[in-house]
Amino acid sequence: MRTQTQNVMEQLTAFADGEALAAVQRRVEMLKSQGVYQELIVEYMDVQQVVVWEGRRAGALAREKYTLCTYRLAADGDRLVDETMFEGDIVYGLIYRDSRWKVTIVREVG
């Protein structure tokens, strides 16, 4: 997550819940402890299929291509230290809570 705001953990609850929220919170803490942050650059996200249960839960299959860039914080300018590219299918579990859809589970397929 490319941000240096102090309330990043509070912002996470706007789009994630449950297992997905816990995973991203752990990730943010790990990155902070290492003095780095990440930026996700989504080249495309093509939703292939959506299934809704009981109007409040859903699953979505998406084909995605993205680059995850990791930067080290530095006084003279942050430096790119890693760049990982991904292209493939992702399954998302979602729940409708607090008047919005939130991601609860993220799984890479295959």
C-alpha cells in the first residue's frame, strides 16, 4: 500500500473484512517494520463471473494483470527495491456490509 498516512489501518476497513482484512493488516505492519511500502499497479481486471448468495454474499472470478512495486523509504527519495508481475485468475469472496461490498477472501487460482 503506497501511503504514508498514519491512519492507513483505519482506511483498510472501507474495502476489506474478515480474513482479507486481517491479512492486509499483517502485511502493512510487516512492511512498516521493514521501512518499505508497496504500490499495486493494475493493468487490467476482467471480472469473468459473479455469484451472489442471499443478497449479502458474493464470489467473483477475475482475470488480472498487475505489477507490485516495493519501495524503501529514504530521506533523499524513495527507492524501488522489488518489482513483481502477476497475470492470472483470482477468486474473491465478498460481503455486503456497512452499505458497501467488502472483500473477505482472496485466492489465486491454479
